[in-house]
Amino acid sequence: MSTLRSTIESLASDFAASVLDALRGASLDELADVAGRGAPTRRGPGRPRADAGESSGAAPKRRGRGGRLGRRSAGDITRMIESIVDVLQKSASGLRAEQIRETLGVEAKELPRPLADAISSGRITKSGQKRATTYFVGGSGGVAAAGGKRRGRPAGKKTAKKR
């Protein structure tokens, strides 16, 4: 067993000496590259690296399963709104968010902002609540499509907050 031990110690010593020789012969740039110290500034947990954001107008990069999306430009959101309006124009009965997402082939977390912007600009309207919300192009849905009746609490009546 002592020969096995001496063989292992000899190999380990040779390996360590080879690694040290390689480190002594490397430049500081090579060492920094191997160590992965490309970005010396420390960032918070939700803040992407400077090279993760794109300025070329390409689709936002994803950060793995369940991660945050890269910041989208106003042009990206405008293009998404146009796509949503195009999809809704093809459906007279309106579509739910899940159906819009499946048609466009995007993730669920990519839709809320463009939908909200499209509603606020009057490009689309909505009817219903939560998962039963249906989106329509322009004024073709909403209260007018429901026969003038509103669901939920009466207009102007506020619920009391419990303290």
C-alpha cells in the first residue's frame, strides 16, 4: 500500500508543480479571463449584467427558467401591441390572454405590459375579470358587447375597508 501512496503523492506533486508553472507563465489578462472576473462591479440579484441587455432591437434575453426578462424598449412593446391587435382583428368573439399568448408564441409574463398599454391607448378593450377576461379590438367588446350591463359591484359604490 505504501507504493500506491507514494505513487499518488508523486503524481499530485507533479500536477501541482505543473499548475504553478502554468500560472507563473500566464499574463494577468489570461488569469482574469480564467477566473471569470470580466465585470468587476458587484450587482444586485435582480439586476442583469451590462452585456445581458441588448441594444440591437432583438428579442429580450431570458435568464433561465422563471427568471426575469431583459428590459424591452418602447419599440419592442409597440411591436407586441401591433401583433396583439392583428390577432384580435381575426377573432370577432375576442380572445383571452392565454389564447393570445398561444397564438403569438410568447411567455405569459410578456403580455401584461403590452395589454395594459393597448387598453389605455384605446387600441383594444376588455370584458370580464381575472381568467375570464376577454380582449377585443377597439370598441367591439366590453360593456357594449355585453348588452350594456356591467358585472360586479354597482358603479360609484365603494367597498368599506376593514381595519
